[in-house]
Amino acid sequence: MSQLIEVKVPDIGDFDAIPVIEICVKVGDTVKLDDALVTLESDKATMDVPSSAAGVVKEIRVALGDKISQGAVVAVIEAAAAESKPAPKAEVPTPAAPAPVAQAPAPAPAKSAPAPQPVAAAAPSPASGGTHASPSVRLFARELGVDLSRVPASGPKGRIVKEDITAFVKGVMSSGASAGGASLGGGLDLLPWPKVDFAKFGEIEVQPLSRIKKISGQNLARNWVMIPAVTYHEDADITELEAFRLKMNKEAEKAGDVAAASVKVTLLAFLIKACERGLRKFPEFNSSLDGDNLVLKKYFNIAFAADTPHGLVVPVVKNVDQKSVTEIAAECAVLAKKARDGKLSPAEMSGGCFTISSVGGIGGTSFSPIVNAPEVAILGVSKSVMKPVWNGKEFLPRLILPLSLSADHRVIDGAQGTRFTAYIAQVLADMRPALL
Ligand code: CAO
């Protein structure tokens, strides 16, 4: 059995004669309990009048611009008796404190009729990005992942209505561009991903991406698109360093130093030490962007990219300034093994300040690593090779290590990028000061 229910404006405290700025439903619509029927906006707050019953809208008793107060009937709902709520009980709306856009409308208090839900100050709040929209519209946008600040408004007083969001989403879906097919300047006007039936051209096999590849892929894509990075190339002469490293390892073996011999001192450990020196000398490389601020870190945690059968992972060696090269080498070996075994904990992969991506054990002459956000720079290392180097009198065979530093140009300009990379090369060429 159905029942006609008049939905009235409940107690809205000191507010009186408030204009109706949006009618969220039309006659014939099916509404759920608490769905917004109309939106009122005073000079201090915006509030929805929610339905006190689930059912079908039979009548709408207000028009846009009407000024209404507590007790005014806004709509008539045909509802099953069991589905309606008890008579409305006063619920005073909170004064117009700016509410974050992402905040869901407050649930109606238990055992009372739904009260108008104030959601945003009439004046644009920083959190809302200056957009005007009712709670139901905000909820709708949130459900679709739509950024309201990009949606052109067609409602009264520049308000965004539900249809605006639908039009925006349709525009994005059909053109891959911003609303209405016109670029608003903020997004990437990309063509849809090419869809090719590869099987038409030959035999294929489809393999799902690993979990790590899916996660790292999303991070890499974001970093590639969002960071205006420049790569600086430099050659480091590591002839003496490599001789020293090999000697260290040999001596540890000869002396029967079981602990030392079991851990090979790697080039990576020296690279980490050299980068720590670089971060000390050029503190902006040990930073992260946070809006208009640069967060400078006073600690030295260096991450390194590790290739694993499941994909790329990036463990972090913490407080490298307090560790010797041998200790760093030992820790890298443990972390690299854990990485390969898929046993790194989230803590072991967080807190990095700067990353090293060393592919030199495999090969390469140079490459452009992708900055590992929120860090601002990453050092790529390729394979060292013997090269003839002119010393002013003659060519000498020197072991040359190619370095490729990618840095976020928003923080690091070209001169600093070049200075930093040259300094790392200088430290590697003569590690003694760094080791003392
Ligand atoms: N030039 C020449 N030889 C190098 C070298 C370089 N830059 N770096 C390492 N080598 C040599 C080592 O001396 C070692 O030789 P020996 O076995 O004769 O001693 C050999 O290459 C293997 O080194 P390694 O790779 O095992 O050790 P490492 O400490 O240099 O690297 C790690 C460890 C974890 C960085 C490495 O295993 C790895 O995963 N590298 C790939 C990182 C990667 O994928 N980066 C790309 C990220 S973006 O996609």
C-alpha cells in the first residue's frame, strides 16, 4: 500500500526565507531515503533538503528562486508506508564552515528525520577550488572521479548541476579530451590507446602483468608525465676506485675475514657514498616539492633500483652518512636478496631521498632514468669501459663510468644539475676525502 508524504523543510535554525537554488529531482523520479530533493542557499550556507521517504516524486511544490523557511513543503513523495521516516525532528545546520569537496555528506542523525546538510560556504573555499555544487552533485562527481574544478557550470549562480558532470564525462570518454572536446589546458589531450588485434598478424600469447609491474608502471607513468626532468650525462674516471675496490675484496679474502669476504664490496656501495657527499654539498637534491614549498631533508636515505623476476623494486638504505662503504655493501646485498625473493617490507622501500639506478652490471652507455617522486633526482649508472684518455701529453687507458642524472627542472636548473653530476664524478675519481 502506498502513502503520500509531504517532505518539508525541517528546522534550519536561524535561517529564514532561503532561496531555492537547485531542484534536484523531477516529477516521476524514483528517490531513495535521504536523496536530496532541493538545495537551498543562504548567504552563509548551502544545504540540501533530503527526502524523508523512498518512493516516487508525485509533486514538486517549489520553484527555483522561491524563498522558503522551516515547514515549507518542497515535494510530495508516494511511498510505501514502511519506508517512510518518522516526522521530521529539528536538526540545526552547522554554520557555513568551508567543507572539503571530498567529504561525503554527513549521514542523517539516527532516529531523526534527515536534516538539511550544510556542505559549503557560499564563498568559495580553498578546498572546493571555488566550485559551487550541491552535496548530491559533489557525491556524484566523487563517485565518477571527476575533478569539479574542471567542470563548466550551467546552473544558476554558476553552480555545477548533475547534467554538467554527465556532459563532462561524456566529453572525456568520447574524445579523450577535456569537457566538450575543448582543452581546458590542465589535462593531456591524448588519443585513445590503439586497439590492435595482434592475432591477425601472427601467433601471440597474452600474459597478465605482475602485481609489481602494475604498481610500478602507474608510478612511472605519473612521474614521467608530471615531472619536467632533464638528464645530465657525465663520465667518471673510476680507474683508481676500481683498483682499490678489487684490492679491498682480495685482501678480505686473503685475510680470511669471513664476514668481509662473504660480502663483496660493490661499486654500488661506493656510488651510494658518493651520492651522499653530493646531497650534502647540494642540499636541494635532497628535497621534495610540496606545493609551493621545498622540503629539505637533513637525513640521507638512498634508494637503489633492483631488478627482480617480478619487476622493478626500490629498496632504501637508511642513514648512509652513518655507515661505512662495507656496511652499505652488506646492507645492499641483504636488500637485493630480499628484493629478488619478494620479501622486502614496505618500511624497507620507503623514506628514500635520492635513487640510484645502476644497470652497469648488464651494459649500456647512457640512459634517462625516471625521477622517483617525490624525490627530485635520480642517478643512472651504465657500464664502465676502458677508454683512451688524453692527459695533455699522451693517451692513457682509463676506466670510465658513464653517469646519467635526471633531475626535476622545477627544483634543479641546468647549471646545478651539471655541477652535481660533475661533483659525483669528481668524488668517484678520488674517493679518499669521502672515505675519511
Ligand atoms: N660497470 C661495469 N661493471 C659493473 C658495473 C658497472 N657500472 N656495475 C656492476 N658491475 C659488475 C660488478 O662488478 C659485477 O662484476 P663481478 O661479478 O665480476 O664482480 C657484476 O657487474 C654484477 O654486479 P651486480 O649487478 O650483481 O651488483 P651491483 O651491486 O652492481 O648491482 C643491483 C646490484 C641490485 C643494483 C643489480 O643487481 C640490479 O638489479 N641492477 C639493475 C637495476 C635496474 O634494473 N635499473 C633500471 C631501473 S629502471 O627500469
